[in-house]
Amino acid sequence: MTHQKIQAGEKWGAIPMIQEHIDIIYEIIDANDYPRKDVLLPIVSRWKDGDFSRVDKDHNTIWKLQGGTIGKAYGIMSEEEERWFVIKNFKEDVLTVWLEENK
């Protein structure tokens, strides 16, 4: 999901970072004995509250936990860059939801 918000040299795949998806991930992590729950739950809690001010650092934390070697974030997209990412990578219904959430 973070690919929608971060600047990185390479990105593979994209899942819309909309409130519905954030809420689902939060519930899954919170309700289970998830590996590294102590690290992941505070990250997703920030997102749940609409705080993406550290999303590049959050991405890199998760990326490291997954053994990432390519795709390290080096910054956060501007709102315009994110808008174009959403338009390019998702269907119109996701764009509509994203626009509504980012008024």
C-alpha cells in the first residue's frame, strides 16, 4: 500500500491505500499474534488516524522486515504525484474513494 505514497526507484505491485484497507490490516494485526506486531501496529495505527508524515520511514521499516533489497523509499510523494499514481494504477472507483478521503 505504501507505494501509493512513497518515492522509490522501483515499485512492484500496488494496493490502494484507502481507509477501508488500512482498517482491515489494523484489525488483522490487532486480533492476531502477528509476527512483529509491536512494530507493525503503531505504524498502521498512525495510518488509521490519517498520519502519513512518516510513511517513507514506515515503508522502509516494513521493507526491512521483509528482507527488502530493492525499492527503498527515499521520500514522500506530493499530493499531485500521489494523484497521478492512483490514476495510473487503480480503477476509477478507487480514485473516487481516494478523492473523497483527501478533500
